[in-house]
Amino acid sequence: MDALLLHAGIADSRMWAPQVEALEAAGHSVVAPDLPGYGDAALERGELSYVDVAASHLSGPAAVVGCSFGGRIALELAVDRPELVERLVLVGAGLGSWDWSEETQADFAEEEALLEQGDLAGAAAQQARMWLAPDATVAARELTEAMTLRSYEQQLPMEELVTATWPQPPAAERLAEIAVPTLVVVGTADLADIRAMADRLASHIPGARLERIEGAGHLPSFERPDELNRLLLDFLR
């Protein structure tokens, strides 16, 4: 089966390395691109549709796996271009609109303050602390910081020159339309807001299955790669 892996907003395609290896070893054809503004994919001024970018990597129906921001894109793709989505996996997926808790809003404000001070490395470290599980390895934290720092370098110079566009009405209002097998995954150490979003997705997408990865934060792809690989291989079999 073809599989498209869409990375989180605090990451890039590097977050999927363990899954690419496992899925390809099982015979799946995998595409894990850098989204514009992340990794090696530059932003271009003007309007940007992440859904169109995702669709451009597919030539036909595929399993679409999205984490966090990538999960939001996967959701929108599933309702806007359903002919391209054969199976859907949402890992700590984000929704286009959410009433974030005061605690999470304070974390966002801390990141913004560091960026305004020009402390990009400090902001990247803060994001790793915010999103990863407390017991995340040094390697996991260093990778998260490196990927986040790279996204700042790509996006900050272009933030006034790029406008993201999304399908309307948004997928958050159309979850009942999703008619493909759907797996919702969330780490038990992820933010309470993200865990609540996972519950909503699992309860509103017809037939969706919810799996919790014990001890994982927001990026189980490399915080708990064996557990996520097992879930993906079973679901895509």
C-alpha cells in the first residue's frame, strides 16, 4: 500500500525515519516529504494550500498518516479530496479551531516571547520541553530542537509574505463525512488539549479506533517508535 506521512509543526520529515524504515521493510511504498517552510522545503510568497501540497504527492488512493499539524492536513485532505485517502491515521492530530487551555496558551506565549527576543534556540528548547514526554531521551530532545529551529529559520523571514488557505467548511465540522478506516493515536503524556482532541476525533469519525501509547508525548514516532510501528503495520496490513 502507498503511504503518505505528514509531519508535525514542530518537526520535519526526519521525525518519520523509524516509520519509513519499518513500512518499507513490510513492502509499503512510502513518501514522507518536508512541507513548505520545514526542513529543506522553502516557502514561496503568496497563498499556500497545505492540502494541495499533500495531494501533489499522491497519484492515487493511499494511506495518509498525519501527526499534529500534519494530522490537521490529513483530516482536511480526507474531506476535501476523499478519492485520495484510502486509510487515515491521526497521531496527536490538531484541529483547525480549538479552545486551548490557559496552561497551553501560556506555553504558546512563552515561545512567542522568546522569538520576539530573537532567542530562536531558546524557543526551540522551550518547544521540546512543552511537547515531549518528561522522560524523552536527549537524542529526541536534540532532534526536536533542531527541527523546530530549522522551521523558524525558514518561516520567520517569510511570515508576512505567505498566507495559508484551508478548505471551507473545515474538516472539524465535517468529521462525520469521513468514510475510510481511521486510526486515532495519542500519547498518554501528550498535552491534555491534544488528548481531548483525540477523544473528539475518535467519537465523531464513524468507526474510528483510538489507541493510546503509554508514556509518549506529542511525537511518538521517535519517542516510542516500536509501539507506533506496531500500530501502523497492523492497521495497514
